[in-house]
Amino acid sequence: MDIIPKSNVVHKLQKRGLLIAINCVAGLSIFFFGYDQGMMGGVNNAPNYYYETMKFGHPDPVTGAPVITNTLLQGGIVSIYYLGTLMGCLVGGSFGDRYGRIKTIALGAAWAVLGATLQCSAQNHNWMILARLINGWGTGILNAIVPVWATETAEHKSRGQFVAIEFTLNIFGVVVAYWLEYGCGFYKNGTTSFTWRFPIAFQIVPLLFLLAIVWFFPESPRWLTKVGREEEARYILGRLRGETGADLGRAEAEFQDIRNIAELERKTAKSQSYFAMLFGIGSGKLHTGRRVQLVIWLQIMQEWIGIAGVTIYAPTIFRIAGMSNSKVQWISGLNDIFYMGIAMFLAGAFSRLGLNATNRGEISKAAGYGDAAVAMIYVFTFVFGATWLTVPWLYPAEIFPLEVRAKGNAWGVVGWSIGNGWLCLLCPVMFKALGEKTYYIFGACNVITIPMVWAFYPESNQRTLEEMNLLFASDSVFNWEAERNFAILKEQNPEITQAAARGHSVVDPEHGIRQGSVARGMSLETDAHRHHDAIDEKQTFKHG
């Protein structure tokens, strides 16, 4: 394949080896994302930062703990980053759909390096606010495109596994941030600007490595097919799935599926702007507007169950639980290593019992309650890491049509930005006004998410990216209706069921695409006449 440079790893690696290499690069971006989130927890705890440079608080003269005098400024500096991610993800989604996944990753890494450089050199809060806005812009670009690239190259049976591995690196990034800041706190007793400037500057290292290495990796075969570069797409897909025997047939069948679905999407969706996607204008049976709402609210739910507060304001949370200033940083770091709902309620209850015991002078009992509150936060973080951590990032990258997949994933990042920014702005205010009762708000949010996820979110696991249009073809917003219509489609179209046995392809790999494009006879509209006994709601794909 002369079109692809000889230096590209696609010529040297194949199948699982190539997938692992791609996901290591994707994981590097996600490590940066985790590090950048966890970093502010320790930065907010550095006296030179909050007292001498940003001037929104001062150390307590007795305990040395931060006393925040301007909670809005503290929260604003943290949350402005998420305004940047919101803007950046929209740029990244649009750029990614037009110019490809690799170029967009490089753009995001370069932009984030600029933001990190400005952050670590900040001299006042105005400078810091602008720097975090720029840094957030780069993060938003990366968050919009990296999960899409990883998802589009992985097999449908291993998408969740690879994304879970990537987000393990996300947690590792948070862990590194907290422990690096804990170690920096020992340098000159943590009183110099080094305590916070070095941890901020450290993120530049993985970003530069990502910027340098991503050019040697293959483009998404699905994006290449969409823009008409089919020869490259077929070659890369063959390297990803295998080029001999049954592997070759499955790769060719998957390629034909991608090409047919791309043609169908171009016929079905009339408008692909962000505005049209948000309201589902012109999307027809693709129901893009519904998918946008699902991913936005999934990300908002993820943040409001409490993880944003735990990640960024962990030292504050553990102080509420009664931990001394000397303990909060390493306790926060240990909590990130453990990385649901009821745990937040119990954390609040134990914190209140500890505060009451302290007020009565029962120091030993207060310490016991404080330890119990910390344990509940650990339980929450552990369960979150096993459940909510990965799904809200995987789901948006799976469910959108190929034509707008990067833009669709960007809408998920919009939800994440809104949830995180809103919460980070309010957390200092809530902690000051409500204390341990803030935990009860997080606990209530956990309870609310249960019926929402059960009722509105169809299962995407073990389904190919090309099957998602069938899954969302129902006019009903409810999950059970989507599943029922999906089952009807498979029953009325036995070729789809048979395709699953051939590797989830609607094209027989032995004979290739049928005479006349399959996509030309394909429709998401209801066909009431195809089966005389079909009920009015049944929908079908027709194959010519």
C-alpha cells in the first residue's frame, strides 16, 4: 500500500498487536485527561497558589489548612477549564469528521501543550483563567476524537474491553497527579511555587509524546470509507482483522457493511450541522436528536453522582470528614487508587456524627466516624471505577451514524463539560454552605439515575457500529420499544440474523456485495406490506 507511508505501524503490526498499539496511543491521551483533572486537587491545596498567587484564600494560622475567602473565584478557575472543553469538543468533532481522526488528535495535543505552558507560568488569576480555558480547548478536542478513533478500529466484541483498559490509564493519570503533588509538597515544606507549577508542567510530557507518535498510526478505516478513500480503508481493515483465510472474508464483509451504511446515512440524513443534530432536524429515522440528548445527559449524570467533586475537591471532602491537613493529600491519592449511591449518603451521615462528636469533645469517637466517612468515599470511588467510569465515554462513540460520529461524540463531551463545569463551580459554595449535607445531594443524584438509565438507554454491547441505526429506528424514546423494534427487524430480515453468524455482516463474504448496491434497497421506513401479518409499528430494512 504505497499511499500509506512506510513508517506507519500498520505495515508492521496486524490484528491484536495493531489494536493494542492503537489503544496504547489512545490511552496516552486519556492518561493526560485523567492527570489534568486530578491535578487541580493538589494545586488548590498549595499555599503559594491560593494565597500568594491567586489570592482567593489563606492558610489557617493554627492548622495550616486552606481557608477559602473567595469560593466563587476558586470554583471559577477550576470550572472555566470545562468551558474550554465544551468549545474544543465542538471544534474537534467538526474537524475530525472533515479532516480525519489522526490530524485532529495532533491538533488537540498541540493546543493542550500551549494551554499547559501558560498554566504553569501563570502570575495571577486572570492569567490562570485564560490558560485553563486554552488548556480545556485542547482537552475537548482530544476527548471528542480519541474514543471515536479507538472505537472505529476495534472489533465489536472487544470495544468495551479496550476502552476499559484505556480508562484504567485515566485513573492512573489521576493517581499520578495526586501522588506527584504529595511528593512536591515536601520540597521546602510546600511553600514555594514549585509545589504547583511543576505538577502542571508535567502534563506537557505525555502531550509532546502523543503529538510526535500519532503520525505513525493508521487512520480510521470507517472515516476513510466515508470520504471515498476505499483502497486505504480496505487495507487498514485487513491489517486490523487479518488478511488470510476466514479473517480476510470477515474483513471484506465488514468493509462492505461500512460502505453500505455510509451510503444509507447520506440518503437518510439531510442535515449534519450541530444545530440540526441537537434537534434532530432532517435526520429522519436515524433519530439523531434523541441520540444527542442521551449522550449529553449520560455525561451530566456521571458527574453529578459525585465523582467530579471527589476527583477535584478530594482534600476538601476529607477535611469535612475530620482529617487533618497533613493527611488529606495522601488519603486523596490512596482513594484514587481504589477507583455507589448509598456510599454517599453514609459518608454524609458519618461526617455529621464526627462533627457532632468533635463539638462534644469526644475526640476518639470523632476520629472513628471520620475514618468511616473516608471508607464510604473509598467505596463510592471503587464502584464508580467499575461502572460509570467507562460507559459514558464508550456509549457516545458507539451509537452515532458514521457520517456524524465525531460530532456525535463531541456532544457527549459537551454534556461532560456542562456537568463538570457546573459542579466544579458550585462545589466550593456547597461545601461552605452545606458541609457534609453536600453528600446527600450526590446520593440523591445516584438514585435518580437508576430509572433514567433503565428507561431510555438501549444496550449497545455486542452489537456492531453498523447495527446502531436499526437499534434507534423506533419512534419511541423508551428502551423497551427500541429493543422490541430491533428484534422485529431481525425477525423480518433473516439475512441480518444470518449475517451475525458470519461476523455481523449483511453481505456474504464468499460472494461479496450483491448485484446493485445493498444500500440502494435499504430503508429505515416502515414497510407495512412486506409481511401481511406485520403490525403497523414494525419497521424493516429492504435489500435489493
